[in-house]
Amino acid sequence: MKLLDSAQASALIQSGKPLLLAGDEAVLLGLPRGNWIAGTIPYFMTAEGGCQNREKVFVHEIPDVVLRAHIRAYNTSNISRVYSHGFDNGMSAVIVPALTDIHQTFANGAPQFPDFALVPLFGWIAGIHLSELGSTAPKVVDGSTGEVFTDQAIVMHMELRPGYYANVDIINLFEPGTGDQLTFPASGFSADRVFVNGVEQSFYEYMTKNEIDLRPPLVADYCGAHVNVSFQSLDHENKRVNFYAPVFENVVYRLAEPVADYVAEFGKQLGSRASSGLVFSCNCILNYLYAELEGKQTGAFAGPITFGEVAFQLLNQTLVYVDVAKL
Amino acid sequence: MTVEFEKIPNSFWVNVALGTVDVAYEFLALKIALSRLRGHAKAGPAEASKAGEELRTLFAKYAQIPQAQRDLQNLLGKAGLS
């Protein structure tokens, strides 16, 4: 997993290896056809630290223990089949263009899709340079056909050799705080009402009255896994709160404890996780921005800096990684 | 490790789905799926039974994965079934 120039990436593509790519749109569109999928983003974590680069491509090489890799695009009508289409002993990588209907459909619906979590599904939400927000659309690419999508997700379903398995896991530095319990009367990427310790009120007023910092996320405890929903903005006109992932009805959220030193805390959590079988990782652009990761290293976990992360479902402000190991 | 899933009573899966049998989980797929199933299971006996079936399917699917095996062994131990 490394940042390569276009010629190096092209050579790898032409070797026939399945690849997961990330890069600026202009670079991706200049690559030869082959067994790869990609998403747009010009921000990366590399062995040398966080960086932005519009000339190079980040490459995750799929290991030789993958026997077959099939590429398939999904729209809002068939994304619900994404888990069902996975190989029985396999893993599936998904890249979804941000700020689109397919992003919303996947994020809102994934936990209810057939065979949810029965295939190790991992991936990320493609984005753009932050200076181009509102003027450029995030895109994903099917490298086998050269097709570019702004409204579909691209998936590489991979079959593993017998005796091997893929393990998808996360590193989330945010812990739920000890403050109010927040639940929402409706699921979605924005909320106007909230139950605060069981009492319904305006979420916008709760946020403004308490001068809540929008940088730390909401955190829910999923049987021991801390799942974040990041704040996008306060909609002052409509008195709503917007998120980068949906809150779900009947899930209890708390405001996160702030993380004082992301890099130091990250180092503590690495522990034994830096596996030799690491095949993929990505981290969130909000961690990159708020923790000022440009030029700072996060160990072996290199990959695109993303507009959302997927570990079975959409996550925010979380590092997702996958390792493949022998049983 | 081989688990004989057919010998595990349905009530075990239902109790895990309801959270009356619980441990500190290790396997991410289980944590995320179980969190959703718990929401469904609390809706009533039929929903709890269905959630228990889905849970058994999940464990059977990942039966060879060490993290899932350790979670299942811990649960069986907690339920007095190991």
C-alpha cells in the first residue's frame, strides 16, 4: 500500500493484479484499463505522514490469496444486494461517491439489507479537494471498463483461497462522554428533534444553547464497538443539525470526549494491530483536518483520507483496516 | 475448534439476542450486527426468535474465524453450555 506515480501505477495495473486505487480524478482517468476500482480523493496517509497530492495514486494491492475478483457497479435500486453478492469465503471492497443519493441509500439502509454483515464489506466514501466543494462531484471508477460514476457505488467482490479469512476492524479514538443520552425520533442525515435523557426538544437549540463543539462526533456503543456520527453543520435557517452519516432511531448516542492529541492516542491504540497481513486501511478527512495529520505519521495504516469509512456500514471519524490471515 | 451448532438450543441464541447472555465482544461484525438485532429482539417473542436465528446464521458463517470463535466460547461459557 503506497502512493505511486502514474507510470508505476500503470505498470501494476498491466501486471493484472487486482487493485484498489485512490487519487485525483485527472490521474485516475489517465490510467489503463484493468482489474481495479477507484475513488477520487487527493488526501492520503502514507508512511511519511498525511499529505495531499494531485499527481499520484494511492494503491492497495490485493494479495495473492484472492482467487477471483469481480467488479460490479450498484445504483440505488440494487445496492441492497451488495452483501448477498459477496463470495462465501471472501471480502468485498466498496467505494461510494459522497454527497449523492447512493451515499444516502447505502448509509441509511445497509443495516437492514439482506445478509448484512455476512460478508466482510469494507471501503470508503470518495471525495474531492476541499477547495472544490460544491463545484466538483466525487467520482468512482470501474477500471475494467473505464466507466466513471457520480451516482453509483463500485464494488470489488473477492474470493479468498480456502484456509484464509478477512478481518475488518476499526480504530476509533473517540469515547462516548458521560453527558446526556441522546436518541432521535427518526433516522437520517439530519435531525430537528432529539430526546435528551428521554425529554424531547429541538436538537438545534440543544446544540446552540450548550455551545457544542462540532468537531468531536456523536458516539454510539454497538455492543462494545464505538460508532461515530460526525457533525456536518448547523442549519440556522431551518433549525436543523446536519451529519456526515445517519443517526438511527432507537440508538443511544452521547457526545464524544474530545481527543487532545490524536497522534499520541493513536500510537497507544496501535498495540498489536499492525498486522503483517494488512491489505487495506483508510482514515477520515475530519481526523486529518481536526487532528492536523498533514505531515504526521499513523504507523503502518496508510491509505486514502476519506469522506466516510465503511466497515460493514458507514462510519465517520474512524480508521478502518482489513487484514487477511491464515486460519 | 468445531462447534456443533445443532446442539445449541434456540433459547441460547434468543438470550444472546436479548442481551440476557452477554460478554465483552471481540469480533466487529458481531458487535455491529448484534447491536441491530437487539433493537429488533426487544419488540416481542416472535422478533426475538427471528433475531436469534439471524445470530445463529452469523456465527455459523464465521465459525472458522478465531475472533468469532472466542466470542462464541465466551457466550457458551456464560450460559453454562461449554
